Amino acid sequence: MRITKSFVDKAIPPKPKPDQVSTQDFYRDTAIPGFALRVTSGGAKSFIVEKRVNGRVKRITLGRYGNLTVEQARTEAMKILGKVATGGDPIAEKRERYARSVSLMEVYRDYLATRKDLKDSTIHDYNRIMNGAFEDWLKKPIAEITKDMVERKHRELGKRSEARANNSMRVLRALINHAMSKYEDAKGNPIIIVNPVERLSQTRAWYKVERRKNLIKPHQLKGWYEATLQLNQETTRDYLHFLLFTGLRRTEAAQLRWEYVNFEDQTFTIPDTKNGESHTLPFSNFIESMLIRRHESRQSHFVFPSDSKTGYIQDPRKAILRVSELSGVEFRLHDLRRTFITIAESRDIPAYALKRLLNHKDSSDVTSGYIISDISRLRSPMRVISDFILRSID
């Protein structure tokens, strides 16, 4: 039959069989071999082209009836069939056009969908970078991001914060690497050959950002601790003390649930850590007293609950500023972990015990793989660190 407007209008949707959810019928045009109408059981009518390309039959959807007229579909079909006749591959070319048009935001979404191992805190940081550093690039095709653009953007971001500029470019580098491995041209080659962020390494343009070394010194601990006792929020106060006395990372402590606190064994476990391995630590007397008190008045499955969307305490900025103001000791949450580490080192705690306390993982250290550190062997180091802090704040 010849596909006409009248024929398309009269085409009746097929009825699925009892064991089918849906079905479709094809009506092939006699005037243009390969041109056809597809009608689904849902009533959708679309124009298609079918043709053997490189030994395989390939089907290309031209568009829906209504969006395309019959004559427009015929014209488009003739163009595609003409390309095939001269050795072209319309499907591969269409795939390449799509690949070259994929925006930075689309790549980012695909990256998040692919990387199942990313933590919520990491995704939160990535979102902040995407919406802050690259807000004006989100709709831009990622294949159009050049080395010069990267260099200018890095310099621009560095005027506000050199550390954030570096972090932003590391995220961009990861996204472009993802795109390089996924999006190809019509011949199967990557649409991006060289990651433009490499320009920063080639020109040594990365900012030299010194690692923070802030901590609360022993003579400052008493003033800091007394300032925390003046906080109105008991949960925030306990959270700050918990970080200091355990050396945990801020998010790991904040997400601690009661189901991972074992009063019988006097241990608590962080199942989801930065290095991917669960982390179990013993109580010190100070921590035990705190947890017992909090457990008796618990109203949430989180040890440090909050009315935030996550349900646990997140960013107690006001409390940090208040304690800093009262004590004269400026600090960030990670400074408490650094303080714990410094105290531990000053007490001559063995290196492997210290690594175990901090859940540090060193794949190059073969010896540590043969040492089984039982939790009971960490009780003494935890007690030593706790006793030092308690003496300092007394």
C-alpha cells in the first residue's frame, strides 16, 4: 500500500493478546521501500525507516504522526535512504550528534546514576560545586569545553578560593573522563580525545593549597570545653564532645544510629565510612556515660538527631561560632579529629593502633594486613586519650 494521510488516519490500533501488555503493527510503503508506519496498541502512530546497514537491519524512528506530516516523513525517509545508499550509517550519525550535544548537566546526572558508591555527603558537595562553580556551563555541550575555558574558569574561581577552585576542577575532570569513556562518534571513537583539565597539570596551574593544621591545643581544651557547656542545645554539645573523644569524621558521627551502639560489648560501629570499611570502636568511660544518658531520653533512631531533612545533626555553625566566641578558640569540626590524632601521637600510642582508631587504610602497607587488631586491644589507647582530655579540662 502507499502510505497516505487518509490511510494513517484510518489505521486502527492493534489489540494485544491476553498474554501481552502491548503490541504494534507495521504498514510498509510500496512506493518507498524501507519507509513504514508503526501503530501501537496505545494508539501512537510513528513513521520509521528500516534498511540493512553493514549487514544488519536497522530501524530509525522519524517521528510521530502529528509532529510530522506524511509528506515530511517521506522527505526525511528519502534523505536517510540516500545516505545509506552512499555508504552512510544514519543511526551511528544520529548517535554521534546526540553524543556531541550532551550537556555537562546530563553527563553529571549519568555519572551519579552510574556511580553507586558515592556517599550522600559526596553528592552534596558535588551538587554545590555544579551549581556554584559551573552554573553557567550546565547547559553547555561537554564536548565544547576547551582547555582555554578550563584555564580561565580555574583562574576565576581561584580569586575567591584556591582550594575550591582545585576541587571544582577535580570534579570536572572526573565528569569529562566519564564522558570520554561513554560517548562516541559514528566510527566508535571517543568524542573527547583529551581531557581539557589536563591543561592545569601541563602548565602547573594547580594552586598549592597547604593542608589545614588547625587543632585545639592542650592548654585551650579547658576553655573550649567550658564554652561548650554553655550551649543551649544538649545534642549539639554532646556531638562536639563525641567528635573530640572519638576522633570520628563529622558525618560518620552525625549518622550514628542506636542499632550500631552495643552497650553489652561497650562498642559502637560506623558501618559506612570514607574508605568503605566498617569501623568499630570501644567506649571510653566518658563516651559510655554520654551514650547511656542520651539513650535513656532517645526520641529518634539517630544518636544525634535533628529536625533537618536527613534527621541527624548536620552543620552546627551557630554553635561553633558561639563556642569560638566564648572560648577565644576558633575551630572547625575536623579540627576536633586532628586534635584527637595529635593527642594520640603525643601519648606514644603504637602506629598500627592509631591507624585502627582512625580507620586509616594504607594499601601499600603490607604488614598491617597481617595484624588482626581486636577491639579489646583498642580500649587502652582510647582510655589513655580520654584521660588526657579529661585532665586538660579539669
